[in-house]
Amino acid sequence: SATKASLLGDVIDGLSTTAVDTVPEVQTLANAAAHVMASANSTDGNATGNEVSAADLTALGITGVTTDNLPAVQAAIAATSDDGTAVDTRAELQAVVSAAVAAYNASLLVIENYASANTNPAPTAQDYINIGVSGVSAANVAAINSAVDAQGGTDATPGNADDSTSVDTRVEVQAIVNSYNAILGSADGTHGNTATLPSTQDYANIGVT
């Protein structure tokens, strides 16, 4: 596509000859550019943007992406124009990634601070979305926040600054959300119709001992 060629050309324009002096090197860059365009094209039925990987973005010279913030970055790329014109230069792509990473960092800090002390501002559903966590909405965010507040950190004692260590990655927060949603889903008002009951780990994940 024209947008793929635009991104690929813009990236190559900033590289040294030795970075593109074999066909496989150019093909790696072309594949990465194609994955970016597929990620932007959410009309293909995939709104998560997971067609593009951290390795793709690194190959294209994009910085700031980690394993933990990757889903947030992918979602940000998917939220751009489906035709890829918003990410068809390296600078545009970097701007989208940087904004997503900034939102991720800010929202993760809100969640960490609330875990440390519930007198801090409570996370919103958007905060969870910003860090790439799924399964949080206006309907259950209060329950999820109560689980964040109940985290004990490395000393297993809720109510101190150490508690933030239990929610300082997306993976940890997603586990809390998944577990509380399993519990909430089980409590549907009808006894005996839950195929899989919440596990011991689910209760532990939300801070229940």
C-alpha cells in the first residue's frame, strides 16, 4: 500500500547503508511497516492492534515500547485512521506511541497511588484502558478499585506505600481484574449455574485471605 511504502521509505531514509544492504534487512523493515498498517486498520475486525509487535516497532526505530505497555501502544495505533495515514511516517508513529506511553505511565501511577492510600484519587475506567487492561467499565470500576485498595504489596499488609508493588505492572492489574470479574460473574443470583467457580487464587488476587 502507499501508506506502507511511505512509512518504509521514511524509516529507510534515516538509516545507514549497512542497515539495508541485504534483502532480508529490507524485508524485515517492510514486514514491520505492513504490521503497523494492519494494526491501524481496525476495520479488519481486530481493534486491539496486536498485528504489530514490539520487535516491529523497534526495527522501525520507535522508542519507549515495553512488554508491559505494548497492548496500550497497539490499541493507540488501532485507534488511528484506518487508512494508515496517521502513522505513515516515523515521526507520526513515534508521536502516537509516545502519547500512549505517557497515558500508560500516568494512569499506572494513579492506580499505584490508590493502592498505597485510598485517600488518593480513585482510578477511572479510562485509567485501566490506558494501561491496556481489559474488562473494566463504569459498572465494575468501583469493585476493581476496592481490590486495588486491598492489595498488600511485598509485606502483605494493606494500607501502606509498599502496596503499590502489587499493581505496578499491567499484568498484575489484569490478573486482579480477571479474578474480580470471575467473582462478580458467579454472583448472578442463581445458585448452581456457574460452570467454573472462582478459585483460591482469584480470591487471593483481589486481597481476600
